[in-house]
Amino acid sequence: MRKILITIWLFISASLSSTICADYINLTGAETAPNIAEIEILNNNLYISLEVSAADANAFWPGIPPTKSIYEIARLALAQKEIAIEVHSPEGKIEPTITSVRIAERKPRNSPFAGRIDPRTGLLRPNFPADKTILLADIEFPIKGLSNLEIRPPLDSDGAVLATIGFTSQHGHTSVSSFQYLSQIEKLKIDWGDPWNTRFENQAINRHNRYPLRSFLYVEPRQVRHEILLRPRDLLQWTDQPFDAWKPLTAKRRKELRVTTEKFLQKKNPTSINQTLVEPISTETIFLKANDTGFTTIGEHERIEIGSLLIGYREKYHVKELPQSVTIDWNLFTESIKSVPTLIQDPAGPFPTHVMPDFPDIQWRNYLYDYRAPNSDPIPIENTIAAIPMAVLFSFCFAVFFILTLRSKKVETKNKHPILFYGIVIICAVPIYYTLPSELRIPLPGTINKQEIKEITETILDRLSAAYEEPQSEKLNDQLANLVSSEKFDFTVANLSQVYQPLTNSGNKGSIRSIRDLEIEHADQMILNGNKTFRIIGKWHSMIEDYSWGHMEQLPRETRASIEITQSDKYWKISAFTPLSIR
């Protein structure tokens, strides 16, 4: 029976791994194609913004004679009024109403493996095209009332594509596909009532995050977070309110959706930590939109229709240390939603699973046997010390005593019994010796070398990153007080927060990890308020990390700063911190 359950669990995990991903990376490489088509459905039209390499111009405008001048190609293409990329409906070819062709620069694009080794195949991936100047063609197709379309790239008589084309598409502000290759005729089904449901018949090219209702549990050293991702459509249906996908997200609707979300979801999913029912220390509702790699926040004044909107609801729970268990009772199901994907993330990594009415609990257990909590303890000052073995010191003192008490004629006349005298001295000295420590440690004055300054600075920077994992402001200040001197505390912490609480693409405050490659460019020793102080200029590398909404964001960073490290009581602390550059 146990083997059967394990087999079922592995099957579920494998099947869900394609739908839930801690960090989605598009590995098609289509964003590096020499020709790019950006397809957008807006109002009653389909727009194609087409970047064409001059070398492939003849594939899109077959009547153009060979020429090396891109300006001549643009003139001939505009005069031709025909283009080989076509849009068809069941009734036939749709003629474009507006076409413009001009010279432009390539758009800057991001690609994780452009010009690098493909991790799947071990082969070198193509780099971005060398030509930076392209032909930009803007094409508009009237598609009012049409729900089934075909996008046709330039094809030869055998049906093979004549040029390499990468494309991306969206309906309104909703992404339909991430970057893919347009290498054949692709069929598109449009849902005019809800852009979220617009999709290609070829499932391989649709966007990866097509499951709007999801749950994410993050178990961290000092907090537990439960995040719920849902669409306004689900929320409004649950609360018996009408849904219109094309209503704009105004300031009034933002407020209404926030109030409705928090009122409906508060206490909807009871959470137990270490088998005790707990209340969140804070809740938060933010608005997101899907993109190629995950989700990004929507600006306060950004225009978007609510059909393209995602609502993120977050509950935070404070814990002093990593708990032993977390359980969430999931109560969000409908007639059409019987299975909800979930992701559980702890320091060991992500675990995808799902909940359904028969198994509605999200459960986490602590199996981290070798886990070490982040250390933000104060750093004690270790002075240079001379250690003298007590046996050596005691023997020396005893020898001096004997030399000083050697009998002279004067001593001899007063001390008639020397053996008795020294016997008493030895008898008294033995118990005294055994009550003394094994060695005598004597602090010595001295200076600290550059290597020791570097080690102290690295330790402080590491422990600051551990302190900033505390989510509560009051408790964060308590953690920072171990490492920051009381003088100008608020000013110093404000400068530190610029480095240790960076904003990520998802609008959250990221964490700093893996501080490395510290380089001390300059160091001065001084006395400040009676304390030994080092003023240094240093540069180091670190990694910004953020785990939210099922997405892991990592961003390398180089920081250069001026730092004052002072002896405060018995500890090393930062008395001043000024960021000089962050990139």
C-alpha cells in the first residue's frame, strides 16, 4: 500500500510540475530570432508590429528586387502594399487596412541563454542578431466579431516557413503566449468576453501561467506567509457581483476590489502553526499582471482592464524560529474549480502539490535536520592576548621567592628552623596552585591588520542580511541594535535599508543573500568618541532574492559603500553607512 501511495504522489508531482513552477524561464530562444512579430488584439482589431531583418525582407515582400540598401527596401516595401504574413478567418483572407514600413532600431530584449550553452542540450544557443537596424512594419487587421483566426507566416509551396520568426501575443493587457517560433500556421481562438480565455489551438505556445486560482505557502526562519492568487472574476462570482472583463481598473474599483478581497478571504483559510490556530500579524492585497516569467505589480496609475488583472492576497504570520508544522484548511472551491494548484516553499526548496475537496489541507512538516537559523548576534571584540601557562608562572614566582629568602647571616640568626619554614610555604602553595586557572591571559595593546578588518566587515554584512529577515519593524530594530550603534541609529538604518531591502519586480522587498568578493579599497583607523573606529570604503557582490506568487526572482548586485565600524562596549558595530553605488 505504501508503494502505491508513493507512486501516486510522484505521478501527481510530475504532472503538476509543468503547471506550477517556482521560477519559469522561457527556453525557446525565440526572442533572439532575426525577425520578431508582436501580435496584439485590441478593441476590434488585430495589430502586428513586425521587425524584419533586411536579409529576410524578400520573404515578407516577394516582389522586392535584390538590393543592399535597407532604405531602398523600405521604400519598395511601402510601395508594394502587400506582405506575406497573413491573417485568415473561416470566410477567407482578411485584408489589412493600414500598413506602414519604416527604418527602426531593434527593441532591447532579455534572453537567459542567448549566445550561451543550452542547459537541456549542451549546445550553443544563437545570440541576438548582429544587425541593429531593421524594417519595422505596422499592420492592422479588422476582426470585429471573429472568434477563430489563423496566423500564417510566409510559406513556400511545400508549406515550410521562409524565415525564422519569433512572436509574442496578447489580448488587451493579457498575455496569450510568451516568445515562441512562428514556424507554421497557428489557429487562434478569441474570447471577446474574457481575454484570459483567448488562446491558441497549439497548447505548446500558450502562456505557462494559465491557472488563475493558486495557493503559495512560504515557511521562512522568522515568518510564515500564505499567498493566494485569484482573478476578479472568481472573487465577484463568489460574492454574487457582476463581472465585466473590459471595465478599466479605476481608483474607485481598486478600493472596492481591495475591500471585497480582504472581507471575503479574511479567516477563509484557517492556519495552524505547530498545531495551534493562529491569526495573521498583517494582510495585504496587491494587483498583478502575468508576464513571460511570472507576475509584476500594476502601478497606481497604470491602465488595465479587470479581465487582465490578477489579485494577490497575502497573510503573514510571525514565528520566532522555523516551526515544526504548518497546516492550512483550504475552503475555496466552486462548481468549475475542483482542484487548486499549490506550492510549498521552505529553505530546502519548492514542493508542488494541489488541494481538492476530498483533500483540502495544505500541510508542511519540518524535515530539515541540518538546518541552521540565520545568525544576527552581536560580534564580540577579540583583543590580542598573551597566554602564560600557570605552571611556568608559578614555578618562576616560587624560584624568585627562594632566591629572595636565601639565608644570610642576618636571616640565619632569626630563622633557626629553615626546613620547617619552607615546608609550611610549600604546603600552603600547593592548594593555592590548584585553585588557579591553567593559564594567565593578558590583553595586549596593538593594531588590527587589513585582513582582520575584512573579516570583521564580512561578518557584519552577513549578519545584517540575517537581521533583515525579520518581517516586523519593531523586532527588526531589536535585531539591528546588535549590529548598529545607538548614535544616529535611525539615520544609519535608513541607509542600510536601501541596500538590504531592495524592491523586486513583483513589488516586494527582496532579501540579500550570499555576500561575497568583499574588497577593501581604503581603510583608516581613528578614535571616535573615545572608541577605536575604522572608516573603510568597500565593494562587494551579493544576490537579491524574492519568493512570491510562486516565482523566484534572483538578481546579482554590486554594492560600494563607505562604512564606519566602531568598538561599542565589547562588540563591533556599524556607526555610519553610506551607499556610494548600487548596480
